[in-house]
Amino acid sequence: MIQNLRLYSGLTLFAYVLTHLLNHIAGIVSPELMESFSEFSTEIWQFPPLEILLFLALITHFVLAASRLTGRRSLRLRKSEWAQMILGLSIPFLMFRHLIATRIIDLGFDVESNYERVLLDLAVFVPMQGILQAITVIVVWAHGCIGIHFWLRVKPFYPRWRNVLATVSILIPTLALAGYAAASAEIIRRVEEGGRKYVFGVLEAADVNQAAINFYENALIPCSILTLALAFCPFGIRQIRQTIDRVKRGPMLSLPNGRSVRVPPGATALEALRDAGIAMASVCGGHGRCTTCRLHCGSGLEQLAAPGQIEAAALKSIQAPRGMRLACQIRPQNDLAVAPLMPPNATARDGRRPGGLSGSERQVVCVFIDLRDSTKLGERKMPYDVLFILNQFFAEMTEALRSTGGYYAQFTGDGLMALYGHQTDDIEGTILQAFEGAAEMLRRIEGLNEHLASELPHKLRIGIGMHMGKAIVGEMGPPGRENISAIGDTINTTARLEAETKGHGVPLVISKTLFDLGPIPLPENAVLHEVALRGKDQSVAYYALDAMPDLTQLKQ
């Protein structure tokens, strides 16, 4: 609701500015044409209902923008966001003189602010104010265009029309300033030709009086102070809030890489992550429209407040699974485990896709399989022969997975990654299937060695690493080529376990977790080992086995 108010109030103000600039273009011809066109452009805003709407839009837009700035816990913004904010805060200071000299004096002192009188003020009496007014046009227009860009860039049609709209956004203020300059030059020429008689004639026709002039002069200093205070007040309030927040202990965000980030009280997860220097995608600027700041929330999800109207609509549009939330919308009150689901350079198009790195947290068994001595194979065989052998190898491994309920998740050159249990909650059944899959792979490698004996310079051997734990499972990959895969510490740990098969010279390295949670009997001669994980303080316990445990009793 609040975001919609800010959007619609901004669009109302932009429409007002647009009609003014279109009217200024007529100044290229003459001030009189500007006056004639104003009946169909600027004067319609003096109709009481529209004038009240415009006044309310002005107050609403500024208050909402200032409150948003006040509520920010982090000022790590993109350059475009900084530009929009600074330009917006400077507008009241730049515009109040023009507002007093035209509409307020019009209403309070019955002065007529026609274009000829206003141009006389800006071009002759106070030329510095005329220059300031030209700067104001650029500032107001740029602020509005940035806001509209933020609004439209998440729309599917925007990329096709962006260049056209950019051209129009440059053309309109350029022509408007040209019209303003041409009309001002014409007024200066008339002053030089008509002298005092022309000047006083214009002032008398506009009913300019001394009371109006005194009011304008007396209002300059107080209004300057007020508008400057309005510009800096949000920063002051924000600083006070931050000082108070430092005294309080906020919740912690735990990231997959082991890093923890403290969340200032009341801050969004996006603000906390950015303030900690963690790059996060947020195409729409944190308004809950683009969904590029997707997070998967793990432990602590139950304590999060339910999605609001904006977040719920956005999540529904991308068919978000359970556990996915938007970093710009959640304000954690308790510790929360999160994992960003899109890269920092994600685009609006990525945000519209239900796939990408979206997924859900699952308890899975991960299996890494690597073909040993594949380099030697390439040295001794022709490339097409190697390709034939590898195709046979992958065909056998894939069939072993298919027959035991596994899923081929990732190709790794001379190996692959497989998942078990990504569609079930039966932990013991999943572990049993994974062991059966590993046993089937070993049998099929032996069968492949017999079948290709005449083609092979040496017997094919494989190393298998197996581990169980939680991972984010979902569709991953470039657009149009996504496949179901998994990410997380469980996957990284399994890859490290597979690498340990080389050091031990065995075909199997299986984590202790699988034997603890599953029904598989541990071989009598199994020796427990531990290995430290790269980049982490933790280690993982595992068994290095030269043969599969006996599974025959489990099948009976």
C-alpha cells in the first residue's frame, strides 16, 4: 500500500512536470504561444480538485521518500539510487522560490503569473534565479526519470522500449530548455527596445504590488532554512536510530560459507547483507517487485513473519517453493540461516524466471564418481576412441543410477555427481538406495572392463565418495538449459571425500553419517578417518573401504 502511494504520487507529480515542459517547448516560437498552450497544459492543474490532488501528491511523495530514507539501516546503494535520493531531497530547496513567486503570490495577493511576467522576473530582474530554474528543470526531470526507470525495468516490455524512452527523456527537457532560453531572450529584447514603459506595462497587467514583493522577500530566508532542514532531517533521524540500534543486540544471519551478519533492529535482510559488504541482486531497488534478492531460509524460518501482500504476490508469481523469501521484505527478529539464490548481477529477466537457483532445502545423499587415470587413457588412445569409451562409461553409470532410484545431477568431465532422496523423506530407504547404486556402479565397471578388454590400455577404475546432509536442491543453470542439481556444504564435503579415494587407494570413501543414520552394517575391519575441509574449521569423519559392505541381508 505504501509503495503504491509513493509510486502513484510520483507519477502524478511527473505528469505535472511533463505538461510544464511540453508547454515550455512552445517558447521556441514566442512567449505568447507558451501562454496560449498553457490553457491546455499547465492551467488545467489549477482546477481545484486537481490542485488539491497535486498538493497531496507532493506532500505524500516527499514524506514517504523521507521516511524510507530514515528507515534505511544501510546506505550501500547503487549510484543510480544515490542520484535519485539526492536529486529528490534537493528539489524543495530549488523549487520554493518559484512556487512562492507564482502560485502562492497568485492566491494570496491576486497577482497574475502569466509567462511574460514570470520570464521578466527570471530573465531580467533576477537572472541568477533564471539559471537556478533551468537547473531545477534538469533535477526534477532526472529524478522522475530515474524513478520511472526503477518502476519499469522489472516489466517484460521494458527492454524493447528502453532506448526509445531514453531518447524521449533526453529530447523533452532539451527542447523545453531551448524554449525557455528562446522565450527569455525575446523578453530581454523587448526590455531593451521598450525600456521602463514595457517593464511597468507588464507588471501593471499582472497586478504586481508591493505587498506581494515584500512577502516574497521576507519568505526567502525562512523557506531556505526550512527546505534545507527537510533535506538533512532524514539523515539526522537515521543517525539517531543507528546510535540506538548499536546498543541493542540484533539477530544474526548465517550464510552457507560460515559467515555471520548481524541485523540491526528493524532492518531488512537485504540492508544487513549489503551493509556487511555482501553483494546482493536487487533490480527494483528493494521494493519487492523483481524477486532477484531471493533467499532460501533454513533454520529460523518458522520465526519469520508471514509474507506481506507485496512479498506474497511476488513469490506467487514465480511459484516460489517453501523456504524462499525476499531479502528486501523480511525483517528478521531471530537468528536465521539464509542462502542467496541469485548472483549479484541478476537481471530483471532472471527475476521473472521461476527456475534459476530457486529450490528447497532437502536431506539428500550425494555421490561423486570419478574415473581414474582418464589422462593416461587420452595419451594412449585416439580422441574418438576416448570419446567412445567415455560414452560407454557414462551410459553404464547412468543406468546404475536409474535402476536404483538415483538422479544424474551434474557432469564433471571424467565423472559425475548423483543425488538420492531429493524427492522423498525416507532417510533409511534413501541410504540403502545410494549404497545399492554404488554397488551397481562397481559391478558395471567390472562388466565394462570385460566388454572393452581389447580396447582398453588398462582397466577402468572409479572412486566413489558418499555423504548425507542438507542441501539446496532445485533447477539450476543458464536460461533454457536448467537441470535439477544441488548446492551447499554437503555437496562440497562429498567432493572432498571422493578426492580421498586417491590417497587411500580404495574405490569407496563413505562418511560416518551414512552408517550412523542408515541400516548398512559397518565392515568389521573398517577404520575411522577424519579430514579437514578446505576453508573451514570443521572436519568430517569417514571410512575408506576397498569393497562394498554386505547388502544381501538387507534385501531379504
